[in-house]
Amino acid sequence: MSTKLIAKGTFAVEMKPEHQDTIGDITFGRYTFNKVFKGDLEGTSKVEMLGANSSNGSGAYVALERVDGKLNGKVGTFVLTHVGTRTSNSQKLNVSIVSGCSTGELEGLEGNLVIEIVDKVHYYTIEYTLGNRS
């Protein structure tokens, strides 16, 4: 059985809206993001996101993210999936590492990433295993 590992730090986000359509009071859009990670994960990522947002504050998004960097000293790449929904008073976000989509010293990586935004600073916590390689 693999040991659960933890990585924490911050990341900066640069968003670029690619295309948006509005139907009624809902805006559908495609966005790209570049991220820079600091802390236990040092690296960059590229994100492709689709989102739907209502004028009442509700919305949803799905995204794929390719991360390239060093996670607690191990170099490689991995893929994340994002599924998020929100209403005017609640939100749910699930960000998962895609099993089988990691390379280099991160091959076999599995786990989840939690995002928290405090005073406009983006924080991440990754709980993960590296299979038999950890």
C-alpha cells in the first residue's frame, strides 16, 4: 500500500477568454489559462476550460490541465480534471489527478488537488500517492 503524501503552496493564474456566447441570461465560454506554481510543486501548467455562468450567480465548469514541474523533488508531468458547480450561496469543486497520465519521476501519480482562495491568493493542497515508486 502506498503512503499518502501532501504538497502545499500557491499559484498565479493568467486567464484568456477564447470565445463566449450568451443565450438568455447564461453565458457559455471557452477559456485558456496559464498557471505558475510555487511551494512543494514548482512548475507551470496549461488549462483548457469550458464554462457556463448565469446572471443569478450559478454556474459550472469543466477543464483539463497539463502540469509540468517538480513535485516534492520529483520531476515530470501530470494531467488534472476539474469539475465545478456553484450557486449564489454554495460551490463544489473536484480536481483529480488522471491515473495513467503522468510521466518521468511522477509516473504512477494518483490523487486530488484542493484549491482555496484567500484575499485573492490561490492556495493548493495536493494529497497523492506515487504507487510503488514513492
